[in-house]
Amino acid sequence: MDTEVAVALLRTMWRIRRFEERVAQLKRNLQVHGLIHLSVGGEGVAAAVCGQLRDDDAVYSGHRAHGHAIAKGAPLNTMMAELMGRETGLCRGLGGSMHLVDAEHGFMGATGVVGGNLPLALGSALTSHLTRTDQVTVVFFGDGAVQAGHFNETINLAALWRLPLIFVCENNGFAEFTSRDEHSTIERVSDVVAPYGFERTTVSGSDVPAVYEAFGEYLRAARSGSGPFLLECLTYRRRGHYEGDQQKYRDPEAEEEWRERDPIARLTESHVDDEAATAIEREAAAEIEEAVRFARDSPFPDPAITAGLVYAA
Ligand SMILES: Cc1ncc(C[n+]2csc(CCOP(=O)(O)OP(=O)(O)O)c2C)c(N)n1
Ligand SMILES: [Mg+2]
């Protein structure tokens, strides 16, 4: 990976990290509302995947969506305004963390329905296939979503119709508070889809160049009409399942192990000099403070608008 790409990915990762750490603080101060799921420790996957996509490629995310949206190009100001419930937010402050959408940048949405994004992404890829465009669809999901019935339905049709769809599983070993070995006998998600016969692989989500390379290869193939593909990234969430989680299930040894595998620290060490990395981090922190200022200066939406948004004319 050349330095220019590494610097761009590091910038995205710092934006995500500083954004989410700030959101955690705002949540504690009751300035951000609703359930908040953070991806601290897993930013490398969002950066390496979305950093290679075009605006007109579609990304579907789930409940842990901030990183995917930021990496796909959603502006920090309107993201923060959305989380703080302001009219200037991506969805006029009415959606919040689990309902972010930025169609302009191809971020087609977060969802609180685990695995609910899978059939939507299938429809998006089917559209590209039928209309013969070279757009690619990417769907992010966790290891927990694999146990949902519609995971199998989606995989089956994507494989059968050979759709330009790339499944990116962020396997953090947990579904809420339940470890993977307590809800499945199959350790690797890439093994779950083996019988369907399409290409799949598992990489460390902390190894940003490895994610970049594996995804890049699938992306080039999908762009020229092949598919589907599945990329499983082994990650770790350094915070609780949601902000406020007591985390009684946490293993301190694993925590320490993964702290050392932090994707930001690893990419900095291998590809970016310390001075440049510090400047990138500071710039990201300043951008986040600007986003908070933007949100605070924005009004809350007028409750009267909700009636007009419930029914379609
Ligand atoms: C259909 C559905 N079932 C159950 C839930 C409750 N729930 C929220 S997150 C979650 C676990 C998801 O685990 P995973 O897909 O691995 O994502 P992670 O939280 O680890 O990123 C569950 C079961 C839900 N939101 N939607
Ligand atoms: Mg999980």
C-alpha cells in the first residue's frame, strides 16, 4: 500500500474514532438520544472498504453504522446534527444513529433490524445487474446477522443470479452479549457460505492493507460483472454493545490483546510517520468540534412536520 492511500485511510479512521468518542461523551451528557452503538477498534474495515468505492456505489449498513457512513462520504456536520436531533441533520433530525441515510454519497442506510439490510442490498445489486450499470453494492453486517433466516435467502439469490454484491461481515465474535460459540457451531462466517461456491475469504480487520487488498480484488471483479463475494473481517469492539452496556461478559485478556491490534496504531506504525499522523489526528478532532458547533447552532425540527412524513401522498 503506498503512503498516499495509507494517509487517506488513516484520516478516515481518525475522523470515525474522534466522531464516535465525541458521540459517547454527548450521549453521557444527554445531548445525543437513542441507542448508540460504536465501532471503536473496527474503523479499519469501514475505511478500507468504502475508501475504494464511488459515490454511485451503494452501501447498506446496520445498527453500528457511523463509520460506514463517514467513510462513504457523509458530511460530519450533518451526521452530528442528525445524532443531536437537529433540523439540519441528514434526516432532518428525525432518524438518529440507527436511521442515517445519505443517498447523495451512496450511503443507503443504517437499520436497527439486524440483517434487514441484506435483502435491500440484494435488490440494489439486482437493479445494477438488470440495468447493466457497473455499480457495485456493498452490505455490512455482523456475525449475529448470519443466524437470521433472510441471510440465507439473500446469499442464495445473490449466488444464483451472480449479482455484483459484496458481503462484508464484521465478525467481532459477539451478538449483543452472546459470544459466537454460544450461538453457532460454525466459527467462520466465510465457511457458512462455502456450499454456494462463490469466492470468499477471512482477513484480520485490524490489518488495513489486507482488508484493502482483499476487498479491492473483489471490487474490480464485481465492477466487471462478477459476483457475489464475501469478505469476512475479524474485528473487536472496544466499547460495549451499546453505550451504557455494563460489559460484564468482557474478557480482560482479549481486551488487552485487541488493544495492541488497534488498526489506527498498526497502520501508523507501518505506513505513516508520527508527525504526519499527529497532524491528521488533530485535524480530525477539529473537524468534529466544528460539527458539534454546527449541530448546536441548528434548531430542533418543528414537531408539526412529522404528520406530513408519516403517510405517502
Ligand atoms: C431482527 C432483530 N433481532 C434482534 C435484534 C436485537 N439485536 C440488536 S443488535 C443484535 C446483535 C447483532 O450482532 P451482530 O450482527 O454480530 O452485530 P454487532 O452488534 O456485533 O456489531 C441483536 C440481536 C434486532 N435489533 N433486530
Ligand atoms: Mg457481532
